[in-house]
Amino acid sequence: MDIAHLRDFITVLDAGSLTRAATELHVSQPALSQRMAQLEHQLGVRLLERGPRGVRPTPAGRSLYRDAQQLVRQFDRLSEDIASDRDGVHGPVAIGLPTTVATHLAPALFSWTKAHHPGVHLQLFESMSGYIHELLLGGRLDLAAVYREDDARRPGEVPLYSEDLYLIGTPDPEPESEHEVSVLELREVPLVAPGGRSNLRALIDRAFGGHGLVPTVVADVESLGTMIRIAESGEACTILPLSVFAGNRRPRDVGARRITGPPLARHVAIRTATEFYEPRDAVVAVRRGIVEVTRRLAGDGRWEGIRLAGLQR
């Protein structure tokens, strides 16, 4: 199998059309179509469904697309390592960070990498946790911060920290305590939360389900900033960690209350793209940097609301 054919295949699916892909690759559409036919013949399976609106992958095509992403990335990086005559750690490292993590970690990690490994080129992706997880599974990332329900150690992961979740906003009627609120007290409180792909939404749904309740989610919001602004408006509340309050925002200004009965918490780990082999030196170095930066920010009081895990490099 030719690595060039895999690159072409990825481009075709990304473009959704043989014609658009041919334009991007600077080849004719018939030539590209022939390459795809050759690839299907070599593998003995149909990879593409062709239609008037473009192409889409078959189940075998989806599987190949996922694996081809990783193979092409590994090939490119192997080529860079062999061709480079520079000393020290170098090369690109793609990292996916949910927004609540990126707010604190990304700037400090950039500074750490620049100071310790200037040959490493960071590629930072910030989004909601569900999309970050998709990028990791699709082979587009080397490292990703992932949310877990517990702090158990898993293959390919280094636990970073744990954090409690808080009700953000002022519900009507207000709870008795200014500092805490139980899940039972939230049964009729209008909430905005991420959609079903989000770890946070799953955590909220399970917490309410444990009491035989369903949360009153009045809107699915895939933006951290928008959730906070809606909570500040008083029209609905949201559930988030204290770590979202960076800069001039203060938790007490929007009535942040720790959720109890039982406490609602989540755990954050840094995960490599594969659990089956040790990643490249550059990835290991950046993972070590993430651990060091997280420890320093928490120790300096610059990352409010987190409890460090037993961090190992």
C-alpha cells in the first residue's frame, strides 16, 4: 500500500468530493478516481460510496480513514526525525484541551515549551470535551486532556487533578446555604449545559438520575463563555468547576455554590494517542511539561479549585 494513496484517501474524505479533492491535490479528477479504485482493489473492499452529492465512506472506509490518519502522521514524523540533524527534542506535538483546562494550562505550557524545548512545535486545539475526544480517537492528536468519573490509573494516561462542580447562577427560590446546594434542590432549576457528547453533561445526567430525577436543561450550549454569560444574566444556571473563573471574575459574584448530596466531582488526566507503545520523545517531553506546569500553577494558587493527583511524569 502506497502512503501517497493513503494521503489521497484522507483528502478525498475531508473534501467530501473527488472533484474538490483533485483540485486540492493538483491532479485531474479521473486520475484521482483511478487511485481510489486501485486502493480499493489492493484492499479487496469498497471504501467509498459515490453519489451525485459527492462521496462518503463505507464502514471499511471509516475504519481505514481513522487508521490512515495515524499512519500518515507517524510516517511524517519518522521522516522528520531521520532527516533532522538537530540535537535535542524536536518536532510537532498536537494537544487537545477542553476550554476549562486550556484557559489555565495553554499559556503556561507554551512558555514552558519555549524555554525548555524550543525545537518542539506545539499544535494546540481548544474545544469542548466531546470534540477533543473525537480528535484523539481519529488520530489527529498526540495528547489530550480527558475527563474521568474517577481517578483510577488507566493505560496511556497520567492523572492530573480533580475538581468539584458548582452551581453557577442564582436559582429561584434561592437555597438556604450561600455556599452549598444539593442535587435535590436543583430538580426544577433551569440549566444550560453542553450536549450529550460532553463528559460534563453525562456527569450531570447521572447525578440527577441517582435521585430518580432528570435535569431541567433548557438549552444545549457548546460554549463555556456563553454558559457563564447566561448564568450571569439570571435567566438560567449552569454547572461548572471554579477553575472557569479566571482573570477578574469571582465565584461569589455569580453565586457559585458547591454541589453536594453527594458532592459532584470530575477528574482530569492527560492521555496519549495510544496505550500500546511509548510515544515519541517530543510527546513525552510535552507530557512532562504539562505535569510540571499543572503542579506549579496549583502550588502558586493560580489554578483555583483543583486538587492535584499523585502526579508522575
